[in-house]
Amino acid sequence: MSVAVREQRAGNPAKVGHPADVEEVTATSDFLPADPLLHLLRRATYGPTPASAAEIGRLGAPAWLERQLEPASIADPVATELVARLPLSGATIDGVRANTKRYGWSAMYELGCAAVARAVWSERQLLEIMVDFWSNHLNVTNPSGDVWDSRPDYDRRVIRPHALGRFADLLKASARHPAMLTYLDNRFSTRAAPNENYGRELLELHTVGLGYTESDVKNAARLLTGLTVSWDTGKYRYDAGKHATGAVKVLGFRHTNATATGGERAALVLLDHLALHPATARRIATKLCVRFVADEPPASLVTRLTKVYLDNRSAIVPVLRALFTSPEFADSAGAKTRTPYEDIVATVRTLGYAPEKTGTKALMALYWISESAGQAPMAWAPPNGYPDVATAWAAPSGQVVRWNAHLNIVAGWWPSTLERPASLLSAFAGTVPATYGALIDAVAERLVGRTMAPVHTAAIAAFYGKTPASALKGNDAAAGWAFVYLPALLLNSPYFALR
């Protein structure tokens, strides 16, 4: 039995019904609707919406998935228009330098707000999930001072174009971008004094994981010298004068590295070798399973996906296709919990609120709400990226922040500029139901895709001082000013928190 269920059952038995009336909730999967289409939406998007549920019901899971795996085929007018309000979020290095003060953070904050806009309102949901996945895997903290001019360009030219491509291409693109080279200090690395920071993280975090030797790190660092950044333009350049020549050996890779002019090419060959290394394949497969299947991923699925990755030379779409159509994925309901950022994004999506007609106040508010919850997009300071397991986000203080955010967003207190239905009760429950139980059931069906266990329905009715059987009148507070607490309480529950 989950902690949440035990805590809710600790209330007054007179208010939660007799034992014979209680539907036993013994596993996390019991909080979720059994519909496999909704299961796919919960994992492959930032949360179901009425429109996405209707779409996947019409197309079926295979066609819906294939459509998401080809995002360029999906019109995305709402997200595109929102991001256009944040022009610096997609600016080139030259563009940021021309339109912000030196070392200013405005472009990076716009990038964070653009990430929120796309996560909430983009129709290309799986692409946005994968952009977030790779932004964590190849983390360059946003905002941070030294990448003030290059971080939006890193998102624009590295992460987004390769998010559903080949990992080998993504890895090589990141290795030749000034944001990564600055963040992990390779721009300061020279043949006289090789800096080992990028070489170490390239092995430990970006590719094979633990298992390398100090000799591997030193050789990788030497081979990466010369991949640097122009101090004049802020752009990537290869400087043969900084490259350390001489034979190198890294995890089975050997190269004569005979000339400085050939140093860049030699580094790219190393990156290809690392991207296609069996340990990298297993590491990427494991992280994808942690993201989409379970905090403790099934070994059988990891092994199969590792082979798919290697057979397809690091192409990610075949791996995702195999993952989402696997029996392990189908059986994983209840095995994932939303992170704070996903919780905030899913709240707006689940409620169905629309963006403000002009301006960016709501986007900025959602960004700051995510930040207060501990997970503004791309803002993790260490190079390993945000954790994606429930235990990392289990602190009670974080839970309280998310609960407060649910009520603020539902009620329109903050952000105050999102487009909300004129009547939330009508939008979520239709006409006023006859009883409190019917009201709670209707709103639960709308927001979490199923009715709750009787014990939980009774607990929410008790919040209003009623029982599920109590008659609901049109002038009751629960049908008027106090209605906002009902959707907020549902969003506070495990029925919503589980991904």
C-alpha cells in the first residue's frame, strides 16, 4: 500500500465510509486508468489533454506514435507563435551579442520560457520530451554566466535538430559548440596544459559511464585540444596551434594523431567510436528506460534496446519505437512519478488552459513556478543533468510547493493571464451534478481519466463537510467560489502525480 493511501486512510472512519464500501488500493497502478492509450500519452507527452486523448483514440497508438516520431509533419501554430514572442530564445550567437548586454542573462531566460511554452502547448510532444532528455544528458546549465551568448544557439543548432536523430551526430555537434566547450572548459585547453574536465565528462556522463581509466581521460583530453572558441566572435573554431599531437589510446580506440592539422578529424573519429561503444549503447538504453518506463528499468528491455541502438548505429527513433511497443512498457503503469517541472507543465495541459493572447507574463510565471519547485528547465547546475527518479524529488517541502502551484494555476491567481473557461464547473463537470460524489467523479474523470476509489472520493467530500451521497445544490460553495479547491485537490493526489 502506498504512503499516500495509508495517510488518507488515517482520517476519521465516519467520514470515509464503512470498510465494505472501500475499494482497496494496493499498488500505484491502481491510481491510474487502465486504458493503454492514456498510458502512452502519460509517458510520451507532458500529460494528456482532451484534444490529445481524442486524437490518439482516433488514430490508434501505432499511427499516433509514428506521427510523433516525425515531428516536422505536425503543424504547431500555437507553440510557434508563443516562441516568436521570445526572439532571443532562438537567436544566433551574433544575435544575442547584438541585442543584449555582455554577460546578460535575458536570452537564457527567454530560452527557459520558450521551453515551458513548447512543453505545455506544442503538438510535437515527443520531440519536446526528447529535447529535454538530451538537454539533461548533454547538460549545459541555463542560465549560467559564461554561456550567456551561446546557450540559445546550443539549443537551436545542437539539441533540437538532433533530438530524434543519431546520437553520434548529436555528440559531435555538442563537441564543436562553444556552449559545451565553454561550460566544460575545453576552450581553455591547450597542448601545453590539457584541461581534463570535458574529456572526463565526455566519458563518464555523455558516453560509456564509469569504467574508464585515468589514462583514458588524459588521452581524450589531449585529443580534444584545439577544439576551442574564438574570443572575438564567441563561435567555435579549431586551432591547430593548441592541439597536442602524439599517439592516443582511449577505451580500445587508437589513433596516431600525428599532425596538428588532423587533430579535429581525429577527435571526431574518437567521438564516433564512443557513441557506438557497447557501454554507451547500454547507458543510453538505460536512461531512456528510466525516463519512459521505470526508475528501476527492466534488464530485459535494456538489453533489447541496447541491441537496437547498435544495430541502427545510434539512431534514436528505432530505439523509441521498440521501447514504446514493448511488453515491459505496457506493464509499467504506476512505475513513474512526475518530476516537479513535468508536474507544473502537466497541470496546465490537464486543465486545458490556453496561453495569454499577447505578451509573456504567463510564460514567465510558469518558469518561475518551476524554479520555485526546484526544476526550472535546463537549470541544473552540475554537468550530470536533473535526476529522473521519484526519490530525488520526494521532499515534503517540494510537495507543498507543487500543491500551492496547483491551486494558484487552477484559480488563476498566478499566472493570472492564462485563458481559462468562464465557468470551471461547467468545463470540468457539465451541469451541476445531483450529489457531491457525482461532482467529484465527473471532475476526476475529466482531469485524471478515471473515478477515484470510494475512500478517496469520501475524503474529498469531507473537505466540503459532506459525504458522497450529500445532495449538491447550485448555491453550495462547492458549486461556486469553493469549486476551485476540488480540481486542485485532485491534482495534489497520486492519481495525477504518477506519470
